[in-house]
Amino acid sequence: MSHPETPVRQRKAADVNFILIGFAFDPEAGNFNEEEVLTDIASSYCSRAALLTVLDRLAGRFVLIIEEHGESEVFHDAMGSRSVFYSSGTTPVVASHAEIVARHTGVGLADFVIPFLTSRNYVQRDVKYLPGLATSYDDVRQLTPNTSLRYPEQVVSRYWPRPDGFRHGSTHDATDMLETHLKGLASYLKSSGRRPVMGLTGGTDSRGVFSALWANDPFIFTYVRSQDAQQLSSSDSRSAVEIAGAYGLEVNVWPISNRLSLSAADNGFSYAFRRSTGYYRGPGSPWIDELRLMNFDPDRSLFVRGFGGEIMRGFYQKFSKRIRRVNAYHLADAYDVNAGSTITRRLFEEMLEITNLNEETICGYDPNDIFYWEHRMGTWGSVAMSEADLATPSIVGYNSRNLYSAFMDTSASERDSRVAFDDVTRRLAPRLTPLLDR
């Protein structure tokens, strides 16, 4: 279910077994120890509502398995960043990677995969992920955020949004929640004795993570893409050097190639990359290979990837193909890869049915937010985290259900303005104020 270096903790209470895989902390309760997190989970289990309330607060990157009377229920973190794959056939299997499920069930590649992956529309995309819950394998699906899996029945249940969830919140409340979250991230790393590893650019999310972690002695890197893999300067690399320099920190700048050649993909790392990502993310990643070569101690470091911010600000709302109705046609249009094909629409119809995603179950939230969160970040984002695991254990910088919903409860214009992110960056790293005021 997990990489060998991934922490696994277990707690038994009466006839119930609680298994926590990965990294979890509760920034709202100030709880930065996984054993104590497990205690809170076990204590809340007497009530489904109480259990879900605890899960809504948790940050990090984890899977929670609750075993009782020969059956299990599998949850994961808010973004679904610790991926869960399961079989939809007659042999029940749950695992961290699609290939593990495929090997244990003996299934082969799905019929649609080769023509889909080789289609011009797919090949031209930088951000590559499949429609719906699909993987490259027959009868292997991915569990998406806000749903749980009951094993061995292999039944998916939606547990968020809940009917009493949506409210009209304020940017002030969302800003305070973000500050609490980022301070909690820094406290968790300090408490666990792990040095943060982070990529730094001039982007909003990257700056926010830096503002929280600059005092934790982070290892900072950035990379510059070029045809000859010799360039060391770009707008992002210059911004990274300036931001880190405000606190006297060094940035490692890596020159990397724009594209991997076929020969460059013929090595052990690229082979592991393809297997880890289910063969639909390309042949490899030069910057992750550079990160791998740093040989970080997996017990003393943690790569904090700046994912989650676009869930908070909104994404599909900015595009003409934004979702106006929750159906397979609108989801396929928003996904925008082979949108008119029967393959794409069929896989989204399947997703809507399995995850119980419809106008009623989103409980007043914008379908563009739910779809971006659950599909793009829950599938592409989680597999991107699995890529990073090839170099060092990793977590998501912005990741809790309460954090996401606090922003989704505010107006679209307030979210898109990024005011909350800039305010928190100023609070946590005041030396960056001149950069933000430009």
C-alpha cells in the first residue's frame, strides 16, 4: 500500500483497527504528532459526523484505513494526494499504484489507452492525465477526493460536501485559516525533525510555502528549461534567488532539457517513473531526476510541493468551457482533451455515477471547484506526488478540506485577487513585502 520509507502507524480500539499511512497533522487543533492524530480519529469513531469533522481538519498526505468485522473503509487526505487505486473486477485489491493492482489481478492495458495516449490532442498537452477515474489498465480505477472506498465490496461513497457545509464566508476568515495552515506546516516539520525541500519560483503558491518555511532551513531549488540544458537564468530562477536572498538563503539552480530524448528515457529512473505513473505521464522528468541525485535522507527530509492553491482560488471559472451543468458533456469540455470522443464522455459518465457527483450532492458549491479538485488535482496531482516520491518523500503545501472550503465559501472575485495569499506572505515573511508591492 505504500513506499517502504512511508510511515505506517496503527491503533486498535475495541474491535476496530485504525491504520494511518503517511504524514498527517491537525493545524487547527495544534496537533503535529501522528500518534495523537490517530488517537483523535479513534476517539471520534463513535460518530460518523465526528470522524468526518476530524478528517476535514487534517493536513499532510495520508491514507486512513479503518478495519472492523472483516471489512475496511479507506479514506485519504483532502486533495487525495496519497493515491489510492482499486480493482473494479471480481478480485478485490487496493494499492498505492495502478500497476500494483493490475499485477495482483492479472489485467492488461485497457483497450482505449493506446489510441488515447497517442492521439494528437493528448500528446500536445503538458499536463497529462486520463478522463474520469480511468487508469491505463482494465478494471483499475482511482479513488478521488471526498469519497471513501469500502473493501472488499469495492463500493465508493461520497462523504463531502455535506448538506450543512456551504456558507457565505469572509476573506478575513479564509486568510486566518491560511495563516493557521501554513504555520502548522512549519510546526509539523519542526516537530517531526524533517528538513523541508522545496522548489521556488516567483509564483503565488511557491512564495506562500517559502514564507512559512524560511526559518526551517529549507533546501531550495529551481530549474531552467532549455533546448541544450545549459541555461541557468530565467524569470522564475531570478525571482527565486531574490526571494530566498531576502532571508540569506541559497538557491540551487538546475539547467534541464526541454524534452527527454528517447535515449535519455532508456534508463532505470525513467523505467521506474513510467511504472509509478501508470505510463500516461510521459517518459520521465529531468528535474525529479536531479532531485533524486541529491540523495536526501528519507527519514530526515520532506519535499513540500506547492499544490492546492488553485483549488482555493478557482481554476475552470476563468475559461470559456467552464462547467455550467454537472453532466458528462460539460465535464469533458472542461477537461478539454478529446472532449468530443465517446471514450472521454463514457469515462466521465462512469465517474459521475460511481462518485455520486450531481447537482444535488455538490450542496451549493460551484461544480467547477468540485471537478477541478476531485478530477484534475485528485488524479493528475496525486500521480505527480508519486513522481516526487521517486526522489524523496513528499507532501502538499496547501491541503485540508477546511482550508479549501474556507476559500470556496468566499466570492469569486476575492478568491481570484490573491489578496489572502499576499497578506499571509507578508505576515510570515515581512522581508518579502517590497517584492509583493512592486
